[in-house]
Amino acid sequence: MTISTNLLADAEEQSGLAAKVNLFIDEMTAKAIDGLSLTEFVELLVAAMRICIESLETMMLDGPNRKIVVLSVVQTLFDRFSDSVVPIYLLPAWWIIKPAFRSLCLSLAAGTVEVLLPLIRKQNESPKT
């Protein structure tokens, strides 16, 4: 079981988007105390995006507004946890290049939303066994 599977399971028990995201951030904070690897960080970002997309499917929002909500969650998570991925001795350089990586991360997340959306819809349509 991967790190994000536990977080996804816990978040799916919540009912609203805000509750799911807040629980996810709280648990991610606990996991990030000792730092995160880049793989764990990306995995957690994608898991958060999945939670948002699944929750937003039930809300009356059009596509662009849904994407804005998902990207704002990614932006918040990046701002809060990206420093825990970088080794301490590289932090001065990281602070200089962080804005560029933030833009890159948001651009990649925008594309990821387009990939995840049909997959989640297909998963939700298939009968549970």
C-alpha cells in the first residue's frame, strides 16, 4: 500500500471537499515531518488532485472553475510542502528557483487534471464488485 492510498482512504470517508482536503493536508503534514522524497511529494499531489476531482464531480461547477479549484489546492500543497523535498544544503538555491518550479508544477497539474478526469469518470461509472 502506497503512502497516498492510506490518505485517500481516510479522505474518502469525509463528505465535503473542504473536509477531505483539510484531512488530507493534516495527514500530509504528519507524513512530511521527516521530509518527503520527490516521488512521495508527486504521489501526494496526484492523490490530492484525485480527491478534488472526485468531489467536484458532484458539485454544480463548470469545467474551468473545477480546474481552478484543483489548481489552487495543488498550489497550496506545493507552497506548504515543497521545501520538505529539498535537502537543507540546497535550500538557498531552491529559494531562488522555487517560483519557476512552482509555475512548472502548476502547468503539469493542469495537464494532469485533463488526464485524470476521464479516468475518474470511467472508474465511477464501472460497477463496484
